[in-house]
Amino acid sequence: MTFTKTSIDRKSTKAEREAALIQVYRQVLERQPYEFERRLLVKLEKDFLKGKLGVRHFIRELAASSVYLDNFYFNTSTPKFIEFCFKHFLGRAPVDHQEMQSYAIIFAQSGTNGVISAILGSDEYAKAFGCFTIPHPRQMNVYHSPQNFIESGILNHEHTCQRGTKVPTMFWRELGLNCDGGTCVHPEVDGKYRMKEELLEALDANLIDDKMIEMVQALKREEEELARKKQELANRQSEIAKRRALSQGMTKR
């Protein structure tokens, strides 16, 4: 797969913007939109081609659309969605568990839009791509460690969901899994223990070692904690809405 650095600005021609649009879709959707998806994106495309939207603004709107979320959020786990965002918008994999966790907290507080806005509004994005350059896989001198370089290379060169939709690269590498073909398999069990969509549910102590069990259980706890925080946030928002409605009712009296 070949990656090309592409930039446009307000002076770019329509032909240059059309070429840039193809590159944006290749980076963010990992393909060109299907015909029914283009109908959903028609206004966004027109504004971009007319120069009303810059690259970053266009990507922000595309990422918030049902076209992006249907492909990379609704059928994935939260950690995998975050990894997709890093791949598509920063051109690399998350550095470590701490970085993954920091964005998981943002997700719990602000949902998908919060994660997307945090990445596109980050200093790293501004320095790497600014407002006019289409995100692309980065040069190796920006990676934080050899492991991050390897994981970013794997992530940037795989096809959409080639290695599943649930387990981020850092997890399946640490667990020693082979996830080619979308189904994660531990090589020591000769394919008998498959960790596809059931990664967080199916644990067999006879087939995986203590370290693997601990790591998978930690991932499960993270998912449960995120779900709990999300529910707490929803409850608080509901309570605030009720108090506001009650206050407005008393004011009218």
C-alpha cells in the first residue's frame, strides 16, 4: 500500500480538491464511499470541492457522520474505535495503555464526538498536518518506541477489520494472538481457542496462561468501568434536565 502526502489550501483548483477528496476517503474510510454513502455525503462533498471547508473541518464532519460511525464504531469495541481514530486521524497506533485509557475517559465523558474532537484538536495533529494536509502514516522518527512503530506499521497496512473489530493491536500483540482473518487465535492451542467477538467473555484457564488471563480480565474491567461511567453521566444529565424543567415550571407560576 502506497501513502502519499497531500495538501490543499484556498487556492487549490477543483481538480486538486477532487484528488484530495479521494485521498481523504482512502485514509479515513480506508476505501471510496459506496453509492448509497455518497448520497449521505453529497452536501459535505460539495462544500469541500467549492473550498468552503478545509481538510480538517471536512474530516471532522466525515468522522461524525453515520458513514464513518457505522463502519468503525457501532460494530466495534470502545478500545478498537479509539485505535481506528488514531489510525485515521494521526496515522499511528496508540502509544500505550495510558494513552488508550486517557481517550477511553474522554469517550466515557463525551462519546464519539469527544474522542474525534480531542484528536483533531490536539497539538500533535496541528503540528503534523495543520488545517490543509490530509492525515497519513507518519515517519518513524515520531514513534515513541519500537513497539509503537511495529504496531503502527501493522495497523496502517492492514485492510479494514482484517484482524477483527474488537481487539486493538496492542492487546493482541501482548496476548501473543494471531488475528489474521479477523479471528484471534493463540498459536499454542492449535486453533482450538478462538477469540473472535467472544474475547471478553470466553476465558479458559487450561488454554491460556495466567498473564493472558490477567490482561484480558483487565480489558474486561476497563469496558465495565467505562459502561458504568457512561451510565452515571447519563443519569446526571437526566437529573439536571428534570431540575431545569421543574425550575422553569416554578418560574412560569
